[in-house]
Amino acid sequence: MKKNFFNLLLVFLAFATLFGCQAHRAGLVNPAFQPQDLNGPLQAGDFVQKVDNFFVVLDSSGSIDETYRGYSKFAISNDFLHRMNMSIPDMDLTAGMRDFGATRNPFAAQTRLLYGPTTYTQEGFQSALDSVKWGGGESPAERAIDAASDDMYSFKGQTAFIFVGDGEYEGNDPVAAVKRLKDRYGDNLCVYSVLVGSEGAASVETMQALADAGGCGFYRSAKYLESPQAMSDWVEEVFLAEVVMKVEEKVVVVVGDSDGDGVLDDVDQCADTPVGASVNDKGCWILQNVEFDFNKYAIKAEFMPILTEIADVMKQNPAIMLTIGGNTDIIGTEQYNMKLGEERAMAAKQILVDQGVAADRIATESFGFSRPVATNSTEWGRARNRRDEFGWSR
């Protein structure tokens, strides 16, 4: 009798362990993702390959298992790297990947080499990514970056160093490790940090500092890299360089920056950028969406910096007029969602008015569920559709 009970207990524990592992599997936040094709422009000569190698350091520590926007940060980071992997065009690359954390022991501080350094293949990289089953343990980000420095010793040419994490690294100094990495590899290395999770001041400061310590590269938040176009633009900036060819006979061309946004006129696609606006590499004002919880129109704290920037730009540019379009997911009636969309647009307008923008410079409109930007068949897509969009004119 005791033997049978013991055997049953072992079976129960085995199933519990298996279920626990499955519950922590990252899955895919956006399983319907279809990448933009960068192979065509690359083969046509519009772009050239600018890096020979890339190396990813992935945060899989305990804090990455926390929930953000309805998903674990661990799932979001894995989904980001899955979509990055799908979006990289066919190129000869050497690659590697290392994580830190990924242990069931909350007091363990481990880092593991998951992939390479080896000739990059999409299948090989994805297989390594799939081997990371959960987030857990301490956050030895500094140690992981130092270990990656040794992993990359065989790299030749230009390297993109990609750090994906939540910026919560109390007790160690990953920025110092990046500085050591830069000292070792010099101009052959650029650093690209991707924040997964809330854009709290401390996390943003850490992730921005990682990119800055590399001397080139840049910081981005993963939540702004979810669409196929946004991911394509990011991959393009990291891995490719645009080919600009000018053949002009007996003409001296002086390229300036007429709107003072830091983007030269020969590539600036938005030549009348407002003073003080944040711009992308094409010189256009980055007007990010504000997203809402289900059936809500209150502005969440994480989106307040977007509205604050818009207010600041409008106050510096008195001729600017703004339009706010409120949108919803597909749940509920058309009439109800039209009302909810208007409430969302009006909530953003009120924040701008409270910050000193004249109300008659802001128009609002509701589109309800008529203009989705993502699928309404998944929670991920519905969350993207619950949004305010902004447009401006002079």
C-alpha cells in the first residue's frame, strides 16, 4: 500500500513539474506575424549589408517573468527575437546568443551560451531561442556581457551587439560591462538595447545608457517594434545601410538641414518638421499611439510622456493643429464603440489642454472599430487596436 502511494506521488510530482515548465514557456505574443521582405531591396542594391556578425544577450531572469500589457515580459522578449529572426534578410552572418537567469532557483545567478558563435541560420537561431523555457533567478547582466565579450573573440568585421531586457539590474553594472566591451572591440562594435516592459525612468535610463556606452547604435522600446513595418525598419537600421547614389556633372551640391531636425535634406522626407519634435531617420516626427485597457478611456501613466512631448512641441510651434483619432477593438456594438472612441480621443485632448495647449487647436474624431491596425482575433491584436492616433498639420 505504501509502495503504491509512493509511486502515485512520484507520478503526480512529475506531472506537476512538466506542467510548471509548460506554464512558463514563452509562446508567441503575435503568432500571425508576417515579416516585411527586405531581400528584394537588398538584392536590388538599395541596401548593403553593414554588419558581419550579431550577438544577442537575452534577459531571462526572475523579473522578466512578471506580466506587462497582458503577457509575461519573458514572452514578449522571446516574441521580439522571433520576429527579428524572421525579418533578417538572407546575408552571410556569424551570430551568437547568451542569456542570463532561466533557472528555477530564485537565488542562482547563471549565464549560458545558447547559440554559436557560428554561421547564422534562421532555423539554428530559432532552435536556440526555443530552448529557453522560462525566466527565473538573479540578474547577472554584467557577468553575461563580460562572458559575451569572450564569446565574440572569433568575430571578424563589424558586430551588432543586441541586449534585450527590462533594465532592472540592481546590484550589478551592465553599463560598465558594455564600456569594457567597447574598449575591447572599438569601432567594430555598436550596441542596440531593446527594453521589454514598463518604460519607468530607471529602466529607460539603464537601457539608454547601455546603447550610449557603445558609442553607436541606439535604444528602443519593444512595444514600438511590434508591427511588421516597425520591425523591418529596426532590422534595416541595425543590419543594413541605405545606398545613396548621386551622379551630377559640374554641379557642386551642398546638402543642408533646412528644418534643423538633425536629418540632412537629401534624405529628409519631412522637410517641415516642427521645432523640438523627435524624428526618425527619415526626418519625420514620431507620433506614437496611446493605448488603452479594455473598455477604458483613462490615460495610463506609461503613455503620459507621449502626450507631454506633443504638448511641448505644440507650444513651441503655435501654427500646428492636431487631430486625435480614437479607436477600439471589435468587442461590443458599433454604436458603443463609436462613443468609446470619442471618449478616448477627448481624454488625450484634455491632457494636452491641461498642459497649456489651446483647445481650439485640437480636433477629435472617433473611428470605433472601423480602422484596426492588427488582428481582432487575439488579445495582442485587440490591445494594439485600442488606441489614440495623432496627426498634425500647419
